[in-house]
Amino acid sequence: MSPYPGLSAAKIAAGVKQREFGAVEVVSDALDRIERLDGTINSCTDVLGENALAAASAIDAAVAQGRDPGPMAGVPVVVKNLFDVEGVVTLAGARLRNDAPPARQDSTAVQRLRDAGAVIVAATNMDEFAYGFTTENDFFGATLNPHDTSRLAGGSSGGSAAAVAAGMAHIGMGSDTNGSIRVPASFSGIYGLKPTFGRISRAGTFPFVASLDHVGPMARSVDDLALAYDVLQGPDPRDPACSLRPADPVHGVLANDEGNLRIGVLGGWFHRDAENLALEAVDLIGDFLGADTGVELEHAGIARFAAFAITAAEGGNLHLDDLRRNPGAFDPATRDRLLAGALLPASVVIQAQRFRSRFREIVRRVFETYDVLLAPATPCAALAKDQQTLNIGGVEMPARAHIGIYTQPLSYIGLPVITAPVVTGGNLPMGVQLIGAPWAERKIFQIAARLEAAGLVRAPVAG
């Protein structure tokens, strides 16, 4: 069995720089795993084998010449197929874009990863136009869960999550508008970061909802997540939302956690409508951290509904011309949601936007008492492929519409969140959200590192 999926990204980079092994060797191993596993999992839409090996060869040449290729030298990375990758068609999961020209330049995130020495090995599957929580794509098919291929990987960044969980790459790039990093991270048993809105540039990514879109990394360890985050973060004039704050590196300082952070477990909205496994995962983490329980985030339900309205309206209007000209080219489920959103009255959207200020103030007051809040990432473990409903407390409810109930209120106001995979008695992964105040990524990384060191969260290679 290859040793490379079990090494951290930092150890991969160190090994390449010290010539213990070559970047070509590492990348070839990742490509071999994709070839061997992805016929079952269906996580990749474009495998960039030739380009990836050429990039890896250039890294090995740089090392031989005494040059430093960067902190991610030779680390295999996959990116959701809404990030521009030079020479690759940015499909955004849509049949409509099948004949679009290849991207002429990398997105900012991809370019920063390359500048750090990372090697892009594949673009990955997603829900059409990022509108979904399951990565069931009418064009590319469903991405399956590496832990149990009778189940789904989650979405809309499910391709990246599944590829990382299966050891095809160390880092997966995703986007998160309403939970599309955190849901697949929870289902697939890995770490996922939705940073503060504006912390990581979205330039060169296909948009969904401009006022809610975030991008971020996924990984199998806190150290890998932190390394990628530091490479990605920082101002970018190409993204007007990403110009507010300088970078605040976290990799290498995670051990500075002094254990005095104040932790609260969210109750109310974040405790209702969840299966026992989700609540048990939060209780396990909260007990270990000595967290206060039953912390209320008033009006979280309204925040979720407001996020729904903004998503539907902005998404529907973004695609309105194509919906009029070529409705048959859309996945029917996506088309119907977008059409409904485009018909929403302006007054509804205006009120949904206005409520943001009120909800931000509610949350600001909670963070006067607590540094980090805990909540389930999803109300259940990974859905079965044909599962249509959830039965929670004897009540049947639609499964797909229910998956994002705990993620949407948080992205509505752009809070930073790490989803951490909790070790429970269940057979399937279950994620817990570690939620910080705006720009407080360092605190949630410290808690994630503390939990990982204690063995309460971990993300081994699946399969």
C-alpha cells in the first residue's frame, strides 16, 4: 500500500524538498488512485494527468537546482469544477456549459495553490450550478461516499470531498453558499473550512449567489487544512469582497492554544430536527471541551429562511436568460428551483437582506460571551442514494431540503466555520461545526487541533 495518502501535506512537501521522494512519484500515486477508485466513486469530471505530471516534474527540477518550490511542493489537490483552471472548461456541473471555451487563466485560488507548489490533479463533480446538497448531477451522475458507496457524498462540493476522503488528493477546493463545503465534509468524514466572507478570493469562480458565496479547502487533517488556508487567504483586487483584511496565518501556531477559549453548544434551532447520532456527536465534543449547553441563537430559523430567499432570487436571476432560451438543458430539479426564485417578489428579497443586520447584531452579542460555538453540521449521516425522507422523532420530512438547516443561518452572515469529523459509535462519519466570530478563524483552528490531538476527531483514508 502506498505511504503517500497517509502523510500530511507538510510532510509531502518536506519529503519532496529533501529529495526523499519526488513530486512525480507522489502525483503519479494520486493519479493511480483516481484511476483505480473513481470508476466507483465518480468524484472527478476532468483528470489532468499530463499537466499534473508536467507540473510535478518542474517541481522536481526546481528542487534539483536548489530552488524552493513552496510550502505545498508536490501536494496533490483537486478543485471543484467551478474554479477556473487554465485550459479546462469550467462546467459548474452544467450541461449548458459543455461547449464553453476552456478557461484562459487560473482562478486566484488555483493560482495561489500552484504558486505554493501544489499540483492540480483533477476537477471534480458537483451539483449543477452548485444548487444542491447531494452532488446528484443529471449530467455527470452522482458522487458516492467512499465510506459506503450505497450512500451519497453530500454536496454541492461532493466530488472534492469524496476525492479527499478516498486519498486521491490531500486538499480539495470547494465552494459554500449555504453549506456546500460543510455538508459533504460531514457526510464524507473530513475537515472542511468555510472562512469568513471575504477572507479567500472567489475571483475566477463561477458564481451562484454573490452575496453568500464563499470558497475554502477540505482536508483529512487540521494541519493540512491550516496549510491550505494560509496559502489561499489574503486580499485580492480581483474580488471586491476580498479586500478588507490582511492575511492571518494559522499553520505552525495551532499549538499556542492555551485552553482558555469559552465554548458554547447551540440549542434551540440547532438541537431540533436532528437524528440522535448528530446530537451525540455535539455532546461528545461539548463535554470534552467543558462547553456551556443550550446557548440560544435567536431567530436562527428566520435567518435560514432569509438565506433561502436570497439564494433563490439571486440564483434565479443569474440564469434567467438561459432559463428562457433553453430550459430543457437544465437538470429539471435545478431548473424548477431557479425559476421559482426568479419569480420571488422584490419585497421578499429586500426584507431578507434587511434582516441580516439584525441577525448580525444577535450573533455579535453571543460572541461577547463565547469564543467558539458548536452545532451539528448535518441533521443526519450520509443519505442513501434513493433516500427521499428523514424520520426524526417520528416525523417524516423531505431529506434533501432538510440537510442544510444548521449550515444556512451561519453562511447568511458570513461566519467562519470548520466542520470536524467526529469519532462516534456509528458506522458513518458525522460532522460538528466549530463556529467563530467574523475573522476569528484562528480560534476555531485551535479548537479543531485540540480535538484532533485528543483523538475525538479524525479523518482516515476511506476504503
